[in-house]
Amino acid sequence: MTTQFNLPDKFYNLYLLTSRWLKKFPKPDRYTLGQKLENNILEILDEIYFLNQLSDNFKESHLLSVSAKTEVLKLLFRLTADSKLIELNQYIQAESLLQECGKMINGWLNHVRQQR
């Protein structure tokens, strides 16, 4: 299944975008909300690579965790946009990537569930 191989690339690209945007954040926001965004993306990348090493029997709970963290990221990006720390087009770009990731995660989750 190709989902596992595309998903890390999406979060990798999201991290690159986010790190560029964070350079323009005011210092207090860079070290609070900005740091949270970066950390969450990196945690998800860690977990995805960990998932690729597991057998399908053990992936479901980790995929649910990745899904939940992705939803938190959506909320953090919305908060960032509402706080005027990123522009609307940047928010749309991040949200679009996260929507794609969510679909990929759900597809992977459905695949794992069908393998049982």
C-alpha cells in the first residue's frame, strides 16, 4: 500500500512550510504556539516511521494517535490564522495538506482493519 510512503512526505513538507512561517512570528508566539506546531509535526513524523516497522496487528492504536494529533494540528493552525500569525493563503495551504494527510491516515487505518 502506498499510503505509508506518501504520508511522511506530506508531514515533511508541512514542517518545511511551518518552519519558514515561524521565522516571521513575534518571539512570544514563536516559542509558544510556534514551538507546539513544530513539535506536533515532528512527533507525527516519528510515529509514522515507527508505524512502518510494526506488523498490521499493532498499528491501529498508533494510527488513531496519529489521527488525533493531526486533528490537534488543524486546530493549532486555525488558531494561528485567527491570531493573524499566518496569512489566509498560508492557512489554506496547511489545511489542505492536513486534509490530505487525514484521508491517507483513514485509508491506512481502514486497510489495517481489513487485514484482521
